[in-house]
Amino acid sequence: MRDYSNWREKWEADQEHRRLCFARYCWVRRGQVAPSGALWEEAFEKREGISLSQYAAERMKERSQREKQESRSKS
């Protein structure tokens, strides 16, 4: 029998990975028009509910904090 006890955590992790990949795709193409006729950064905001630049800033902040914690743990 399959274990479905952690399906929600896996689904959330998969969604965050999908969002990250879509953000990367849109970031490279920002300023260009998507097939919908909107700019890629507008398409990201419409689909994800957060602006591309705000998402990027949050990810950079998280990365910076993670790197600080890792450097502290090595000391």
C-alpha cells in the first residue's frame, strides 16, 4: 500500500519548484511579450499573484539568510 501521509508537503514543494522555474523563465524574458499578449513579468504576476521583482527579492533575501546561517554553522 502507498504511503500518502506526506502528500501535502510534497505537493507544496513541487508547487514552489514550479513557481521558481516559471520565475526563472519569465526573468530571462522580462520585457518581451508572452503568447497571451502581456509582458512575461505581467504573466507571472497574473498566474502567481506576486510581482516577478518582488518574488525575486524574496528569494534573494531567503538565499542570503540561508548563506549566513551556513557560514555561522561552519565557524
